[in-house]
Amino acid sequence: MTKALQTRWIFEFYSTIAHMKFAKNKTDIIILQESWMKDENITISHSSFICIKSNVQNTRVKVLIFVAKNAKKFTCTSRSDIVNSKDMQAISIANNKIQKEILLFNIYNEKSKNADDEQLYTIEWELAKVMLNSEQKVIIVEDFNAHHSWWNAKISNSIRTKALINWVNLHKCNLINTSDIDTYHSYSSQLSSILHLAFASKNMRNHIKNWHIDENVNTEFNHEVILFTIVMKKVKLIENSLNASYNLQKADWKDFDEHLQKTKDKMIVKMQKITSLEAKVIYLTECIKNTVILFVFKQRICAKSKLWWNNELIEMRKTLSSKKRIWKRCRNDDAWAEIVQMRNSYHDAIKLI
């Protein structure tokens, strides 16, 4: 089971750091459009992720994919042989549980800066060139800025969708998004829209699960954070608790002890019925493990996180996300002013560390 995150982060170093911190415990693959980028296509470095980007020269790439370093159930490989562009990239996702690799395309649908170019957007000049066989497993995620009644019932006149619809129909792709759920909110004009889309070929239908927007993370900008799961095998996967790292500082040891005291007599009766010493040890270990799961917070194993990130920033980020949710419901000036004030305080707190 592979969890993917899709969003657009616009030229903001501190915002990207904050979101990488969030994604570290949430996802295996991060799919970005318009991420922070320095000269010579140098982007943010994070101890938990490896960056995959197009190999283009003398121009800033607009699409990036980050893969978790601790991802052991699959491998990701850049497919620059299929496409190598500043606005579009491809990677293959493979493991020993699927018969054929999955091709994942990340697209930023940018308008051409060439006034004489009749093929105006990335869809026309890059995606339209890609022709795949009918058995190929495909996922496409992007900031399309394309509007169609397929994913937004409020649209009566389609905008920038002809080439896109032709391609997804040709390759028999289905929409992954849940229709009519906005992925973009303009805080200045107080308008909402669906800009971020994801499609998958029909042979991926049973492998894509749980597409949703995570409103608990603050994007700092107008674009929502989107998550979905790629199931690599048709079985329920359970994390091995023996391999988990536990946060002992946040453990509720009082409740932990009380729970063991309450269940002590039941455990003793059960152990008296077990004759093998080894079986007794296994049973007692399971009892303790189950109690740990209830009262000790578990952390996902990964490379060391940013040492300067602290609980104050975590709480400020949660508050900012909460204020954004309130603004979405009421859309008034007072709620927006609270967002701006909280966002500025959040940025100042990061800079002071």
C-alpha cells in the first residue's frame, strides 16, 4: 500500500519545509507542481525524501516528485525516456506484487510563452505526444486549470479540456477525484474551483483508494493538499508493531499501568492454561504489545526529521488550519483577517528559530 500526496506549493521555502514535515508521517510519494526552486534547479532537501526531477537545462522545472527513503515495498524510477520536460515528468512504480509497472505522470498545465505556438498548453505539446499500449497501468496527476462538467457540475462551458478529454478517453482512464469537491480557494476573490485532477487507467481501478482532501494541514496558499492510496496488492496490509518506533515522552503511563492492573487477573488465568513456557512468553508479549498500542504514540520509522521543528510550530499550524476551515464556511472579512494574522505569526515563529 503506497500513499501519495498531491498539491501545489508556490515559491515558498518555509511553506515547503512545513509540508515536508507533514508528509513525512503521512505519505510515501509527494507529487508537486510549482514547488520552491532555487537557481540551477536546486530545491529543498529533506532527510526523509529523495527528489526526482526532470533533467532540463537553463530553465526552472515546474514539477517534482519526492519519494520516501524508507519506502521498502516499491521502487520508483525516473522515466525521462518517455518525457523530459520542465512542465511534465514520468516515473515508474514497481514491486514484486504487481505484474506490470505503474506509470505516474506529474503535469503542470502551463501556457506556452511562444506567441506563435498554436499548441498553447502542456497537455497539447507534451501529454498528447505520449502514446501507451492498452495494458499499461497509468496514473496522471496535475494542476490542470481545466474546467469540465465531468468533475464540476457547475461548469456549463468547458475550458481547456479538449486535448485532455481526448487523451484520457483514448487510454480509457477514469477520474480519481470525487466530483464537485473544490481543490482551490481564492482568498482574495473568495471563489473556489477544481484545478487539481487525477486520472487512472481502468486496469488501476482496484488499486486507487481513499482520494480525499486533508483539511488538517495548512497549505499556506490557495491550493488544497490531496491524498490517495495506491494499493499494490489486493490484501489488507498491517504494519508490524515490532518494527515501530514509539514516542515514550508522550506515553500515557498512568493509563498504561491501570489497564495492565485491570487485565492482570484475566492474563493470569489464561497463562495458567498454557503449558509451554515459550507459549506463555509469546502470550504475555502480545498482551503488553496491545497495551502499548493503546497508550503509547507510535512514530513511523524514517530518517531524522528537522531538529528545529518544535511543538509550538505544530500547534500554530493546527490553529492556522482551523482558521482556514472557519473561513471556508463563512467567507467574511473578519475570518480572513484572522487567517492573515495567524499566518504572519506562524511565518515569524519559523524565521526566529
